[in-house]
Amino acid sequence: MSMLTITIDGQAVEMPAGSTILAAAKKVGIDIPTLCQLDMEKQFNQQSAACRICVVEIEKRRNLAPACATSIMDGMVIKTDSQRVIEARKTVLHLMLSDHPLDCLTCEKAGACKLQDLCYQYGIEVSDYPGLRNDYPLDASNEFYTRDLNKCVACRRCVQVCTNFQSTKAIAFGDRGFTTHPVAPFDKGMSDSTCVSCGNCVSVCPVGALLSKSKEKFRSWEVSKVKTTCSYCGVGCQMNLLAKENKVVGVEPMDGASNSSLLCVKGKYGFNFINHPDRLKTPLIRKNGELVEATWDEAYGLIADKVKATKAEYGNDALAGLTSARVTNEENYLFQKLVRAGFGTNNVDHCARL
Amino acid sequence: MVDKNQLRIATRNTGFIDPESVESYIAVGGYQALGKCLAEMKPADVIDLMKNSGLRGRGGAGFPTGVKWGFAAKYASDTKYVVCNADEGDPGAFMDRAVLEGDPHNVLEAMAIGGYAIGGNKGTIYIRAEYPLAIARLKLAIQQAKDMGLLGDNIMGTDFSFDIELKYGAGAFVCGEETALIASMEGNRGEPYTKPPFPAEAGYWDKPTIVNNVETLANIPAIIMKGADWFSGIGTETSKGTKVFCICGKINNVGLIEVPMGTSLKTVIYDVGGGIPDGKEFKAVQTGGPSGGALTYKDLDAPIDYENLVARQSMMGSGGMIVMDEDDCMVAVAKFFLDFTMDETCGKCTPCRIGSKRIYEILDKITIGQGTEADLEKLRSLSHNIKDTALCGLGQTMPNPVLSTMRVFEDEYRAHVIDKKCPAGVCADLLEFTVVEEKCVGCTLCARVCPVNCISGKPKEVHVIDQAACIKCGACLDKCKFDAIIKQ
């Protein structure tokens, strides 16, 4: 691919054709703020370029251009921090804020909110353009998340992720003009849609419009993040467990090779078992009709004894093994090895084939 | 009516031929241009001819048609599309409708020529569903052309095939913007996307696509037949040919006109348009519809072309001309246009979605007497920033009516804000209806016509209007036979 040279804030940058201004700026350590830009979209013309926060000045162009959705051209001269650019970004923020509640004190998203961060960065306390605000009822009809469109900044990330990545297409944009907002079919609640509750829209929402329903109240700075692999199936989705006071209170997707920042409903919301009092933490052995806690050595010893006894009395094919989709590929491999080589039978299967 | 100031190229046949008869079109030389292209010209020759003619897009932006065709021709693709933009949405503009209803074959022929030039075989007319007659005539015309071998496979016995289908718009103004139009044609929400890539590279179904306005296309067969020199001999240095305008508002001859580029505003308004009715004084003319700006008496002698209008902070747009007289309040006019764009913004980008609403709100505040001088500054800065940041042409031009009226009629804005008066007597909240004591004869007519009974007085005595109760409907003023009621 041919390399192009452009100048950003006086610095020359060489980038492959097709790169965005945003990527070129990043390469030389220049920070251009973004809001609607979605990393998952790999091609520049897939970005919605709706929020207009990332606008930059390009020499010989009449209007400012969105850095996230503008591909570089050879010899481009770009300014990312001119007075004109700063004024434009501030205006965009003033407008966004004019249709957004100022309830950061109680908003769960505070601390992880892009709008809050940007207003902090540009020193915007209240909007210069106060006016009528949209007024929508809170939609809590989904089991796993709430949707408060009063906080929506219409960045479109939720619709993009639902349409282009999750491919569920449960939401799209409805209405025109000032009341343009994401809608489920016929603008009914989320429970009346084809939503599969994967929560990917919640993960990408830059503000507090989409929030996971949570048993625990927590703010972003109260949690520590532990990177792990989802334990529900063999895909190997990467994710962070959010832990507050040694208790898992939430999950956020990570960009892993197999999941590209996506999760399913189980990975995103099925974490309550971790801290559940009924969760099995040690093997149990039935003694005198009652299940009693045992050590792993005891349990393995019992299993080995039973396997040996069954083999001796009824033959190898009296045994069978059934493994689970919740363990990794490697564990599944070891398990079938145990059954074939250890038990001496091909009676081995897996729950995903049921 | 023969008018020496007018020259009809795009509308050369409208009103003169039977639009439902292909023979009628052929009788005036129809389809000869397509025949000439297929028989005598290579596609590259057609594009060169279009470039040399200097024809520019009549839909608003004024991009050179030949250059656009050249781009689309350059990209190799198994399929290329010719799209006719017939989503005429400017308030008060209906030239495309006139051409489609009066001369549909002209547009079909031009599209086929475009297809031949760029190497495309598929044409689509995106037409607003509110034009049922135009749709019916286009359908009929397409069928007639196919029956005669002028459209469809192997046109006129050559290897060139070209077919045209219709797509209906649902009335969204933004779908006149070419990328939104393409999104709508593909069955998606009618919303623009960031350019580049331009449609000439990746448009309809990501294939090279030319999007041309109806009026642009309507010029093309004439240009092919009469030559580039003929066309480029008409008009000004940068704007060739003619332009169709819809003059409406406070003007005697309301309707469609076609004049050479470079004609002065004065000629259009006074000679062609017949001047302002009722002896009123000309105040301004809005060109370019809701995306344009107001021109005043200072601009009357300026030749109308793309550059001159932009230099005066207006634009050509699709050619709407709304004439205003002394009775029109320019703040109210700006508010009217913002009311329109505020409803029509697709809501995709922040500045247009929220900004249009906020501009409207500030204008509204000014017209009800609650505006401040700070509001004027806010209007200016907000408008400039919206122009700079909005995604598509709609948002980038939406503040134009505000900026241009503020520039030319700043005193009128200041009168609203500082004196709390509407000089033109339009903004109801700033008006006061009063009885002139010397003139009132006490006929009681005003009291009887007042819908809120706020006028009191005995017969044959001077009447009084209760200002607190008055709803400023103006009924008394209209009814009074003695000019005893004034509004100010």
C-alpha cells in the first residue's frame, strides 16, 4: 500500500493510504477527542461521524472535517488545535449539554462518561444555549439494562454495534429533527423488540443513556478491573471483571482475538454466580445419604476407584464421558484423552452436540 | 407571452408539446441527441463536450457536470448508475416538477446520454411521491421510449442498453442531498454520510454513480445538438447557460422563469416579474431557498450567477426566489426558514440536530420581545460554528438565512431586541393596536368584530382598546372604515 505524507500541527507523518486523520494524529502523539467514533469499525467510511467533536482544520477546505471519518490525502496540512477548531468543539459540547440532564452527582456513569470528560477538558460548566430538552420516559423493560434517552447524545454507537456487529438489528434511528433518537421497532419499549440482551450497546454507550441493571451501586473509580477469559463457552471472549470490595459487580468486554470487544448476554450479565452463596467451591462426596465437603484428592481418589471397579466388572464400554462447553478447548482435549486412553472407550461426547 | 429577457433551454418544450406523446417530443427534435451520441460520438467525446459547455449542476452546489461524469467514467466497474435527483424540496421551487410534467422524455434522453458517457446501463429517478402527475407521465414516457427502442436493450440498434426505474421519496427535504438520496434509494434511512468517497467513485450500492438534478439533465440534449460553444456563449464567465427561477412572494408575475445566467436581479424582479404589487417597496429577495440568503436593493444590479450570489452570502440553490416587500419582517423570515430546516434536519449530526433548534428558539425569543443584545452575538457565533461543523450541505447552509438577514438588516434585529418593536409590523407580540381619537367616529364596528371583546366605547364616542386583553389579531384594523386604528 502506498505511503502518504501529511503534516499535523507542524509535524510530518507518514501513513498508508486509507488511514484516517485520527490514526495519523495518534501516531505522533496528538490527541484528538472523539465521542461517536467506534474502534470496532475498521474502515473510515463506516464511522458515523455524527457527533462532530473530532473536527479538525484542513488547509484549502471550506469546512472543518471529522478526523475519524476523513482519510488522509498526500500533502494534507492539518491543524487540530487552532482557535477555530477549539471554538467549534466547544459549540458542539454546548449544544450536546443543552439537551442533557446535569445530574452527574447521581449518574452511575459519572467518571466513565465521555461527555463529562470532554466538558471537563474544554471547561464547559453549563450550556450557553439553554432551551427545550427532549423528555422521554425511562425504559426499564429489558431485564438487564435501562435506557434513558434523556441522556442520549445520538452518537449512534448502539445502533452501529447492534446492526453491524451483533447483527440483531433490534434498534435503529427514528424521527427527524430535534427528536431524532434510537428506537426499537415502532418506538415501543426494548422488551417489545428483537433485542437479545447481549449488552453490547450498553458497553459502547459513551454516556449514561444505557446502563446495566446492577444489584450493587458503583462508580467507575470504585472498581478494580481483572482481565479474564469468559468461562461460559469455548470461544474465549476476553473481558474485565469489575470488582468492588472483592465482589464482582460488572463485566466489560475487552478486545480479544476471538471477540473483538463483543460479549453475549451470558458473558456480559451472567456473573452473579461468582459471589453466590450456593456456589460450589469444593467437591462434595455423598456419605450416608448426605453430601459432605471433601478435598480434591479425596474426590479424584473416589472417581478413580469407581472407574476401575466399573471397568473390571462391566468392561470399558460401560463407561462414558460427557464434557461441557464451559471449559476450554484444551480442557476438552484432555478430557477426551482421559476417556479414550484412561477409560479405554470412545463413549465421549460434549453438551454442545446435544 | 414572449419576453425578450427570457431564454428557454431547460424548459424549451414545457407547455409547447404534449408530454404524454413521444411523437410530440420527437417532432421537436427529441432523441436526436441520444442518436447523435450513439452514432457519432465516443463516450469520452460526450464528456469533453459537457466539460466544454461549462454546464454546472442546477440542484444547488453548481458542480461542473462534465467533470462529475468524467470522474464516474474513470472508475472501472461492472455496473454504474445514473441517478436523476427529482426530490425537489425547497419551499417555493417547482421547476423540476414543471420539466417532469411537461417534458419527461427530455430527462429520460439526458439520462441515457449520461449512461452512455460514463459506461452505465442503469438509471434511477428518485422522485418525491408528492408529484403524482410527474410520476404518471414518467412511467408513461419510459414505456413509450421502451416500445420505440429508445430505452431498454440495444437502443436504436446499437450495443448500448439503458433502462430507467423510478424510486419514490417520502418527502424528506434532506433526501435531496445526494448521499442521503442514495441511502434512501438503498432502502435505508434517508441520511447523508461523509464524503469522500463521492458517489462518482462509490455511490448507489457502492458503484460509481452520477447524481444529476432534473434541470441539469433537461439542458443536456440541447447542448449535444447545438454544441458546447453555443451553450458556453450564454451566461457569464463562470456560469454558463440559463437558470430557471421560481419567483414567488410579493411579486406581480408569480411563477417559473428561465433567464440567461448573468441577468440582473432588477431585470428578474421588475421586467420579468412585473415588480412589487400594490405599489409597495421592494425590501429583499431570498434566493437559494432555506439554504440561501437575502439580497437587497444594493444587489439589484448584480448579475445573477453562482459566484456572485455566494459573494453576497446567498447562493443559487435550486432557484427559488422569494420576494419580500416593506411589510415583511426579516427576523420573522429567518425564523420561518429555520422552522423549516429544524423540522427537516435528519438529526444525524449534533450541530444540525440541536443547533437548528437553538437558533430557532433564539429567533423566537427575539420576535416575542424577549431577546437581548447577547442573543444577537450568540446567534452569530452559533451560526458560524454550525456552518463549520455540520455533516452535510443542509446543516452547513442552514444558518444562512440568519447570517444574511443579520448582516443586511441588523437595525431590524436591534429594533426587536432594544426597542422591542417590529418595524415591519409583523411580530404580533411587539405590536400595539390603538385608536386614533381624532379619527374615531364611534361606529362600534371594531367593538363588534373584536373576538375577545376588548374594545369598549359607547356609540358615537371614541373607542378604547384594552391592551392587556388584546390578542393582536388585527380584525379591528381591517374592519375600521375611517383609518382610526393603527398598529405600531
